[in-house]
Amino acid sequence: MAISRQGVTHMGVLDSFRLDGRVVIVTGATSGLGLGFAQAIADAGGMVVLAGRRTNRLDDAAAKLTAQGATVAVKPTDVAHQQQCADLAAFAVERFGRVDGLVNNAGIGEAAPATKTTPEHFRRVVDINLNGVFWMAQACAKVMGPGSSIVNVSSVLGLIAPRFPQAAYAASKAGVIGMTRDLASQWSQRRGIRVNALCPGYFLTEMTEGGADQLEANVVANSMMARFGNQDEIDPAVIYLLSPASSYTTGTTLVVDGGMVAL
């Protein structure tokens, strides 16, 4: 802590990024960016509720974090189902007494030409990537107090045209950005809950490893830094948006993409 000229006690800059005593739910936490976000939150002192559809992977992630001294709970959840989202928020409150943060990370996506996309495929992508983000935000907002933060994970493909045919994915991620602005306008002043979107560029994860060579060529040709991002290059952005460091930041979209959108 530090003392200002007016004699008011306030956090030091680095202290404002801490999450000590805060309870954060992370969806899609079984692998990829979600698992990395959970690790970063724990490193910053937060208590983490891991959610995902693959129970065995949830247990493995929890065991790993617990072994490192983190406080962790797990709840198998499919965010496409509103009741499961409500149950997850209730579980976090029952286990830890509060919910201070949500990382709305669960998502799916694969390339498919628009003329060959089935109704089932399109609906499933939207159900998880867009509807699921709303159901989780709604459930958490009902139990969150002032000073809480929701981070909706969108994508650069919500801002620019994909180089591969991904209409359902792009539509869902663009929708997340618009939804974020609306929820921020509803909840920032009235409830004291900040809502922001995070737009990652291309990171090597389970979702992208199948077409890594093609994706790398795309990234090299279409981004300023001409490479994939690393997990530790996006973790600080999540911690910033969750922590008191971003107490005056809401309704915005933070892009971490190596210069793809700008180019």
C-alpha cells in the first residue's frame, strides 16, 4: 500500500494486479488458454473454480494446481445449458462464499464452408460460444458484488475476416463483443460489475494444433509480429481485466494478437 499526497491510502501499482482472496470461475478450463488462465489466476493469489465438460481433465488440472499450493474447486459444466451455468455459480458461492470474477472462456470452432455448414453445427457453435457466454455472465452477475469483473473471451475473428471459412465461429465471437458492451452498460454503474472482452490472436492450443502449419503461414503473412503468441503473453491481460488494476476499464475490447487486427 502507499500514501498519496492527499493522505489517502491506496494500492501500489503492482499490488493492484493481485487477486488475493478473490474467487474466479474459469470455463473451458480443461486445456489450452483456459487452463493457462486458471494457472495465472492462482499465481496471482486467486481461488479458482474450474469448469468444463471433460471431468477427467478437470480433475487432472485441479490436482496440478493444488500441488502448487492453489485453492481450487471443479464443477463439470456445459455452458450451452442455462441451468448448468446457474448451478456452477451456485456451487462457487457454496464452496467459497462469493464470486468475484468470471473468465468466460469455453468455446468451440472448426473451419467449414458456409454452403456445407449444417444447422446442427451452426447452432452448437453459437450455443457454446455466444449463448453460453450470456448464461454464465447472467448467472454470475446475480451473485457478484461491486468490484467484480467479467472477462468474455472473444477472438480476433470477431473483428476481422477469417482466412479460413468459419462463419459460425466468427459470428459467435463478434456477438460476444456486442454483448460485452451491452452488459457493461447495464451492470457497471448499477451493480458495480465491470464487463470486458478479450480478443486473442492465434495461440497454439488443442483447438488450433490440428492445422498448425496452415495457421502459422496465415499468422506469418497477416500479423505484424509474424508468429504465434505464447500463453504467458496473454495471461497478464486476463489478470489486468480481473484485478483492481482495471477498475476504470469496462465495456472495452482488449486485443492481444501480435498485430493481426491492426495490419
